[in-house]
Amino acid sequence: MKTSIFGKFQKLAERVDTLRVSGRLPFGLQMDEMLSQTRARIGNREVLLAGTNNYLGLTFDTDVMEAAKAAIDAQGTATTGSRLANGSYAAHLDLEERLKEYFEVPSAIVCTTGYQANLAAISALAGRGDHLLLDADSHACIYDAARLSDADTIRFRHNSPADLDKRLSRLPKEGGRLVVIEGLYSMFGDVAPVAEFVEVAHAHGAMLFVDEAHSVGCYGERGRGVAQAQGVADKVDFISGTFSKSFASIGGFCVSRHVELELIRMVSRPYLFTASGSPSNVAAAQAALVKIAGEPQLGQALWDRVHQLYDGLTEAGFEPISPAAPIIAIPRPDEQVAVAEWNRLMDAGVYVNLAVPPATPQSKSLLRLSVSAAHSEADIDEVLAGFRSLLEDGAPAPSMAASGS
């Protein structure tokens, strides 16, 4: 008897059915109408959004929207091909120049998505005979880049420069060495000790690659990320990021203090064989970059709301995994509790992210919040009221929840 190609998904289907019993299925929830940066209509109800990664709230910014509209009028809706085959639009090159100026580096490459930026850069930089060392909690796109690369891949303990030091010291002298970490980790909201990683990596002749997807716009002078905030941006070898969060668009980039980064345009398969970013996305990202670099009040508004939410949650008795950050993760005892609570928050008109294994480190089940500069004090009070209602309705005590796996 032949086995269906879908047979491997049977256990997944059973898991989804179990989750559906708790109420709405959290994954891929339909937003019927976007009302603002922080509000959406779901069905016939308005819901407060506290899980969008829209850190600076620029998705409804007038200048960003007008730039995108003007680009469509001038250049159409799409490029319909890769930059290798169809050529680069002037806007692609101009955005790369603006990124060079912003990060004060000689080299920048713009890609079609943030996921693709990591896939394109890492898989090309680390090749056969090289050693690729990844933080254990790295994003899926970093692991996928390692699979595409022919390099020998080694994981080291999360946020542990000491463990990296041990692993680097055991490697043979032959081959290049590339260490990959993130600035702000997307699940737990914890920040990497980038300055320490720079010191360890360079002591062993390795280069350091920092994914700042969630931290550009949120940390550092002019929003230039965790590496800049820790005073080592000029020592980090490669920085990648995305346009889909603080930049309010779609796309990604990699910048480097090494001009040789430009060479990967000719060998990186994800870059060579993907259609380039649409005119509207490129224009929106460039307009957002102007805001990020020139309007520090956006970052201040973000951090005001971060501290309001973090302090309110801890005062209520919840125990976030990490210190205050634009991402705040509340661990729950198990998947069933997390799904049930997610549904109760939705009943209270508050949308947060549900994060469950295998997408989470340490197999934790999380209610994950992301704060926006566009959130008002009243918005955060509304989120806090939703979380307090979980306790009033008999949710597990926060101390029990924080110890869950």
C-alpha cells in the first residue's frame, strides 16, 4: 500500500485539531481590515494589535506611504526579474548608498526579503572548507543558510562568548571562520553581548556576522542597532537586517566594513535567482530610513511604552523571560494553556503572538508581545488589563507559568 505524501503531516494535523478546540486557531489569523498601526478589524470587532513588530509605527506614516505610491506611479508594481537578469533599478542602488552612509560602511547589498538577505549572505560567505558557528537560538533563516552553505556548521550555547571561545579554540587552523549571532532575539527578546563576541571572534581570526533585524530602529544612536549601542559597530564584520519591521516595508540588507562583500553578488544563489524588490517596497524602506535616522523621538516613544508595559506586567505578577525590550515574552506552562490564554486575550480585544515549539528555544510556549512607538499610554493600559484578566479568570500563577518548559 502506498503511503500518501501527506502522511508525514498526520501528527501535525492532530495537533492543529487539538488547538482548534480551544477556540480560534492562532496561526495565520485573518485581519479583515487594518485600521491603523495598532488597530485592526477581525470579523466584526476592533482589536488592539500588540504583536506586529511594527516597532516605530511607520506603516501608516504619510511620508512613507506617499513614497510608495509615487514609486508605483513612476516605475510600476514590480521588477519582474532578478537584478542579475533584469538589471538594478536606480532606486535599488540609491537605497544601498543610503545604507552605506547610515551604517558608515563601504559595502551594502539590498535583497528582496530579510529572510533572503541572511540566506544570500551567509551561504555565500561560508563555503566548503570553512567553519560556520551559530548561536543555538538563531532564527530559522540562519539555520537554512547553513544548510545551503557547504561549510562545517557548529552551534554554541546561546549568548555565551565563553562557549564560543571553547569551540573556536578546538577548530583546525585551515579554512575561514564565520560567527553568526543576533542583536535582539525575536522569541525571548534578549540582547546579545555583541562587544564580547567581537573580542572572542577576532581573537581566533573569525569574522562576526550580526543579524540586527529586530534591533535596527530600536537601539543605538540614530537607531543603528545593538552593535552601535555597545560601541562596536565599526568592529563587526557584517550586519544584516530587514525592512519588514522598523522600516515598514518588505526587503532586507547586508552591510559590511569589508568592500569584498560586493563579490557575493556574483555567487550567491538566493540573490542571483530571486526577483528584486518592488519599487514601492524599496521607496517605502528608503523613506522609513530617513525617519529612523532623523527622528529620535520615535525611538524615545517606543522605549516609553516598552517600560510602561514591562513594568505593568511585572507589577501584575508576570515574569518576562528577558529584561525590558521591544519584544516581551511571557512563558506559559504548556501549549494548551498558552492557546487558551491567547484566546482569552482575543476575547478581551487584545492580539498578541502565540509562540510554541518547535519555533521557540528550549521548547517553551510563549505569549509574545512587541511594542510600537505608535502605541499610546491608553493602548498599553488596555493590554495590561487584558493580562490582568487572565489572572482574575483563574490562569496559572505567574511563578508557575515562568517555570514551564
